[in-house]
Amino acid sequence: MESLSSSESLKIQKKAQTIVDIIYQYGFISDVDAGNYNLDKDEIVELIKGNAVEDVLYFKLIQSKDILKTINSAIQNFDRETQQLITDLVAGEVQPNVTFDEKFTNRELEEVLKNISYTKGKVSKGELIIQKGDIIEGKRLNVLTSYELASQSTVWSKSNYNWIVFGYTILVSLALLMLLLFLHRYRLEIYKDNNKVTFIFFNVFMMLLVQTLVVKSNAAYLYVVPLSILPIVLKAFFDARLGLFTHVLTVLLLGFIVPNSFEFIYLHIIAGIVTILTVSELYKRANLFISIGQITLIYMVTYFAFSILKVGNASEINWLYFGLFAANGLLSFLSVFFIYFYEKVFGLVSDVTLLELSNTNSKLLRELNEKAPGTFQHSMQVANLAEAAANEIGANSMLVRTGALYHDIGKMKAPMYFTENQSTGVNPHDDLSPKDSARIILDHVINGIEIAKKTICLIELLILFEHITERM
């Protein structure tokens, strides 16, 4: 500015100082802090100036991108050369003077959090909260919910923790003991089979684990867990009564860990009953689709009724739950996969496997037809009669039919020693002693077991069929 007069130079310096004062009026924040903390323009920041703290709206702080705009708005009345001089002078003088103080910020946050009240309103000692017959809604519902939380926090104190855990342990043990007693009293053949008992308890614990993880992760999604898989699987391998009993005990145990336990228990017990009543003949795919559709509908209708009871109208229904029930229904189709998986792991037999075994084009039945056609026809007739009888008394007709088809497979070892295969009129027993004849006839049972040992499913099938014939 050597070419300028002293008055012009002074004028430029004053203008530059005015612009600097505007920039520093609230503060010039560095680009690093502005980028790292990316605050909204209407947020309030606290500026420390000496020993004083001042609240300032964030948008009032100058950033690097605002410097040139601030300068240009102040030098519009000057010529181009003077504008350049002022711009260079200001740009060389201003530096960011606002930085983020992490320690101060954390200290202020802690102070604010301490002053937050987690309660709203109050209930005086002896005050009546609600009367019998009143609708629980609005303020009354909030008060009761608050009272429940306060009671839980009091009960779960450090001194009472071990006692509370001990109490829960007793209740859970009683529920599992009831399942064992049921098996011992009404399903003794299952109770004596460690493999089957392990299978049942494994399914119970898996359902408890999955539901617990979902509740801990996000309690809003507790109804997405397809608990109906448990009765479907148990009914496929055992019977409806055992499936329902186990399902009810599992739901009761889950009532300890879920919110709104009464609603949860009621919903799933009703759904479990519908599952037992509707799911049948899983080898027919249409049956499973229809049954799961009915179960999903029951979930939705029951939840709709509960929602109305809570608030007295349908205005506050959480529609998210209907989506969760739909997802629950879709996940229930995994029961088909689990049935197949359990067949391989635990060596059990389901109706799906029975359908495959009852196919007369299976390898073993074709071999029976070739080697002992008379026995094959006899087995077919027995299967038809047994199936009809099973249908009349409500037994598992698929199991009975399949067992009947294979009950005489041992005759393939010596087919001509059985009358149904003697088409020529020649009887080999005529040349044998009565003892040898009896031995050959009786050996067809042992021979059948040996043939069945080649297929694990057939072993299980013949054992089940043996239990049925013992009861008839």
C-alpha cells in the first residue's frame, strides 16, 4: 500500500478491521471441527470466552466457506483494486479461533444427564389408582406400568438376586419335571428311549434359546419366533397330545422373560391348540399350507382382540405385529426342514418318510414282488385292511399301512415254503419234519429283521408296528 495516500491506507485498514470484527463476533470454527461434528444449524453450542460461557446458535459461527462471502458483502462500494487489497489483508489476518473441547463437552453432558428426571407425575401414599371394573387406559395405564417397573427394580436388588434366581430355578425345574412325569405316565416307551427324550428336550431348549435371544435383542419382535414349529415337529414324530403338552409347558416357561406375559401365553397356547387340531398328514403339502394359514389368522385375530381390550377401541393397534405374525407363518414352513434334519440326526420316522416307504415302487417292495409275489399281494391286502381299521379308531393310518407292507419281507429268503407263493401245488414242507417246517416258518421274522437292518428307518418302523400290534 505504498502507492496509496495515508488517508486511503487508513480507510482500507479500518474496513479490514471491521470485517475481521464481524468474522470474530461469534467465532471462526476450523474446517476440521466443523466436518467432524457436523451439527445442525439450529443447534446451540457453548463458547468459552475466558471464564465466561456463552450459548450461540451454531449457524452464527463463521466457517472457511463463509469468509469470502462476508468480505465481498462488505467491500461492494470499493473499486476492484481496493477490493483485492482488503481481501488480501483480511485473509492474511484471520485464523480459526473456535475449537472443540472434548473434556468440557463430556463434563457438561454428564451434568445434564444427572438432572434428567425419569419419572412424570406422582402418586400419593394411599391414593386409589384404579377401581374394579374400570377401563385401563391413558394415565391409569401409565401409572400401573410405572408401578410394575418400580416393583421389579425393588425386587431385583443385590441382596435379593440369589433368592430370585433360586425361585426361578425351582419353577423351571418343576415345568421340566412335569414333562418327564408325563412321559413316564403316558408315554413309557418314549420315556425309556434316551434318544427320544433327548430329542424332545433339545427342541424345548432350542425354542427357549431362540425366543430369549430375540427378546434380548429387540422385544418388539418377540412374535416373529415360530413357536408353532414345536408342536408340528412333535406331532410328526409322536402324537398330538405330547406335542400340545410340551408346547404349553414351553410357553409357560417363556412367560418369565417376555413383556406382557399373559398376552404372550394366551396367544401361543391358542395357536398351539389350533396347530394340533389342524396340522395332519404333512406329506400332503396343501395341508401344511392351509394349517399354517389358519394359525397365522388366529394369531392376528387374537392380537386384535387384545388391542381392543387395552385401549377400548382400535385406534392404537400396532400394525407392525400383523407383519410379524405373517413372518411367523412363513418361518413355520421351516418345520419341514427340521423334520428331515431330525430324521437323519436322531433316526426317527415321520409321515413323510412313511409315505416314501409305502410306495410300492420302492426297491425293497419291488424285490418282494419279484421273489414272493403271493406274499406281496397278501401284504397289500393286510395293508388295506389295517389302514381302514386305523382310520376307524383314529390311529396313524400311514404308519399302520407302511408297517403292514413290510411285515412279511423275511419270507423272501424262502418264498416257496409259504402257501401264498405255492402256485404249482408242490409243498416243500411235505419232505420236512414238523420241527424243521416250524423253524423255517418262524425264521421269516428273524430274516425280516435282518433285511430291515439295512435301512435304519425300517428298523424304527418295525418297532413301532410291533407296539401297535401288541396293543390291538
